[in-house]
Amino acid sequence: MQYVKTLGAVAVLGTVGALLLKVLMMAMAPVFAMLTGVLVKALMIGLVAGLAFFLYRMFRRRQDEMAA
């Protein structure tokens, strides 16, 4: 009957762990959302900066070719 006590302890520990994980995820959801928003904003700024740099290089080369 020792295995029943062990199995019961493991079951209780698993249930408590799952509940604590659920509470932690609910508490951390706004933090994850904020970090995702910051990451998306940084990606958008990087894409706009990359596009601006690409256009600058493209038009600068045409002006250099026309001047030569």
C-alpha cells in the first residue's frame, strides 16, 4: 500500500503545480503582451529604416551614374 501514498502525493503535487502554473501565466500574460508589442514596434521601425536606406542607396547610385 506504500505505492498508493506515493501515487497520491505525486497526484497532489501535479495538481498544485498545474494550478500554480496557471496562476503564474495569468499574472504574466500582460508582460508577455507588452514584450510582444515592443518587439513588433522594433521590427516595424527596422523595416522602415531598411526601406529608407534601400531607397537612399538606389537613388544615390542613379545620381552618381548621371553625374559620371
